[in-house]
Amino acid sequence: MEERLGVLTNADELARDLASTHDSLNEVTKVVEKRLGSSGFSIFCRVEQGQLLALLGNPRKAIQYAVGNPLLAIQIIAHVPEVALYAPFRLTVYESAQEKTFVAYDRFSSLLAQYQHPEIERIARLVEQKLEALGCEG
């Protein structure tokens, strides 16, 4: 899965740089798209939680990711700024005791349904389609 995600290590710095150059939205889009993986998402943050499980004598792979697409995020945040609470979204990839791999995340459309805005609903469904194409089932 990771190989299909881009890496966006410092989103704040990227946003400041892009805002300071006063490039057109088209130019900004090109810069951001270069940082997206083939899935259309980038990893903003990765937390190795499996190491904490090992401290309890229960070593397992468990990684939480903050994942998103800044170009999609600005489209929904422009309509309702509170939506920024959910962008980037989080998902967890973990290994069961039987060494099977699972992916868990909240349905983006469910999280954003409270805002009752058609554009936000459209983007939320698009995000879920991209997740399903990535091989994730919520």
C-alpha cells in the first residue's frame, strides 16, 4: 500500500512556500500532484504503534497514517472550515494475531455528513472510491 502513496513530510512548509510564490492555482496543482502517489494520496505522517505493543510483550505490526490530498482538502475546507478537523484523514494498517493484515478507517462520508453540503459529500465519496481502489475497506 505504501508504494502507492506519495510522501508529504512537511505540509505547512509546502503551503507557506506555495503561498509566498503567488503562483497560479494551475502551477500550485502541478507542484502538489508531483507529491501524490499513484493512489492520489500522500502520507502526511506515519506513527509506528506496533513498537508500543512490543513494550507489552505483544509485538505486532501496527501503523497509523495521516493520509490525504491537499487539492481535495482545500475544496472542502473552502466550503466549511471545520472540515479541516478531518483532513488529512487517518487510517491504520495492522497485523492480527494470525498475521493477517487489516486496514481500518472511518468512512469519510459518514464523518462529513454532519455538514450537509453537496460539494463536501461529492469529495467524501471520491476519497472513499480512491481508498477502495487502494485496496482499503473501511
